[in-house]
Amino acid sequence: MTDSVLRINITDDEFAKFSDLIYKLAGINLSDGKKALVVSRLSKRLREYETESFSDYYKIVKNDKSGKEIQVLIDLLTTNETYFFRENKHFDFLKNIAKEAYKPSVQFRVWSAASSSGEEAYSIAMEMYETLGKGNWEVYGTDINQTVINSALDGVYSLERCRYIPKEYLEKYCLKGVRSHAGSVMVKKILKQRVLFERKNLLEDLPNVGFFDAIFLRNIMIYFDMDTKIKLVDRLTDRLKLGGYFFVGHSESLGSISKRLTLIQPSIYQLQRK
């Protein structure tokens, strides 16, 4: 097959089929402005299957009984861009509530609900170590994208992604790569042992995740329509302990999405005790 597939156009009908499918699978809304992204991300699969039609690839996805190609599709079409200590004020707030709420007899749990490749979850874990030491705490990271979950488990990042890690944290919790690994950083084992990563679709039932003192769902709701946002936030709020905190991105608001959560300060909400 030639590289001409890279220049193939996707028809309106083909784009509508993939848009409908990713909405049903992940709740993600693909606007018409995302056509170029879909072509770019999926062209590699057309090459892999030696087909020159997006319609043919759609049939391959729909007919794959193993579900493996559906996961590939999800991984390709879910955008995941993050870095350590993004929106740093949230981590300062988290440290304060951890100090106040922590009881050794009850595990303090924080959920990075759309954890991507792990930077947010590991940032939380660093702050938990600084605040609670080797106490009874856990960080839980989930994402619908299996590829980024695998990256999170590896815990290896470019120095560019680590530019906002405080110097003392970098020395304490990370190892700098040398020789062929120069320019990269690996999270130390002591941190990895405190973070549990799993693939989860937040739009599906979540019976086995437990309850949390704090949930981070940041910079992800822009991909969802209002109905999906309401269902998603309500489902996650069900997993928040009374008095627990819900963090969203600084450009996001839950004002018209949830009546159960009370705004404490911009982008930070609380499930009030009754």
C-alpha cells in the first residue's frame, strides 16, 4: 500500500459513523473541526489493514469480536496531554485537607479519574508523601486509554514533562536517565507502590473503586456534551466521601452540572456533610 492513504479524505458519512461510535464508547463529542485529527490518527490503521477506505476500517472495528480494535480506536482518538503539577494551587489545597482530615485508622484516598499517562497521579502521590509520609494513604489513577495507562505504569517521562516538579521532589522521588536514557526521568519505586493504575471507562458502572477523600477530574469535560457531563459528575460524586473534595480544571465549572457539590473556591467543590 502506498503513502497515498495519508492524503485520503474522510467523507461526511464516514466521519459521522466514527463520531457516533466514539460518543457511544467514551462520551466524546467530535466536532467537524476534528476531521483532520481523525484522518491523521486512523490512517495508520488503514495502512496496517491495507485498506484505503475509512468505511472498510469502520467495518473491521465493528466486526472485531475480541474488542481489541475498539480499544485501539479509543486509544487513538482520546487526546492525552498533561504534565507534572499542572494547576499547582490544587496540590497546595490537597496538602492542607490531607493534614486536617487524615486519621491513621482510615485510608486517605485520592482519585485521579482521567489520569492520562500518570503525571497528575504521581504529582498527588509526591504531595501525599510530603504530607502523610508512610501513613495510610493511596492514589488511584484511571483512564479509558490503555496505552497511556501502560505509560503510567512504566513511569518514564521526558525532562520537558517534568519541568514543574520542585527540585527537591525531583531528587527525592525520581531517577534521571543516563547514557541511552539521557533526557528522561523515571519515577522511583517508593512512589509507584502507592499509586494504583487501572483502565476504567467513567461512563460505565464503577462498583469496585471504593470511596475517596478527593477526586480530580480536570480539563476533560470540554470533550463531553451537557448530558454526559451531568451523568459523569454524578457518577463520580457517588464515590466521594461526605466532606470530600472534587477538583476540576481552572477553566471549568460545575455550576450548571451538579447541585450536590458546593463551590469552595474556583475549580474546587465539596460534597457537604448533612
